[in-house]
Amino acid sequence: MLGLLLLGMTMQAAAQVPALDPEPGWRPLLQHEGLVFRYIFYREADAVNDGLVLRLTNTNAHAIRYRFRIVFRSDEREHVEEVAGRLGPGEDITGDLEGLFWVPFPDGAPISEVGLRGYEVTPLAEDE
């Protein structure tokens, strides 16, 4: 599974993304088994390099464990990061402290595409 976003002036999804109630600044990326992925793209996030922050929201009434790979592309290059964690019912996380902010090409190369691979959502029992 690979959902890709083409980043540019129009920032359009390469695959159809379900309609979500957007919050200011956050753009929908994917919704899978009650886990909602949103993002904000930052051109020159550190004053030089492009960056991206994800926001994950568990819309389920139960806790979940999630796992995915986020893929960044720039021209012929690709940078992949593994992400995994746990979210309680209705929990929402974002940002660098949660491991959800990246500047994948610190040499000034632009981010041209972002995608998710191998995304998995596992429901958890109350005591897990």
C-alpha cells in the first residue's frame, strides 16, 4: 500500500482521500480503520529545508496500535522512516516530541512526494 501526495503549488492527492472535517492548516492524507492521518507541509521548515509534520487521530472507541512507513521523495531520491505507537480512544498526537516531524533532506533538496507504506492498525483490549 502506498498513498502518495504530490507536493507543489496545488498539493493534490494521487489517490482519492476520504472527506474529513478539515481543521485550519491540516490537510487530509489517509483514513484507515479509524486512524486519521493529516499533515502540514512546511517549505523551508528550518529556514532552509522542507519539512512535514503528521497528526494522528484515533476515532475509534478503543485503543489501537499503529505502524507505518512514511516515504519522502525528492527527484530520484527516497527517504523512509518507520513509525509505530499506541493511541487511546479518541487520542490525537502530533509534532516532533511524538516523532511525527521530519526534515528528510537536510541538503536543501525539496520534498516532491510524500506517501505511506505498510500501514497497519490493530485494535487493543482495554488493558493493553
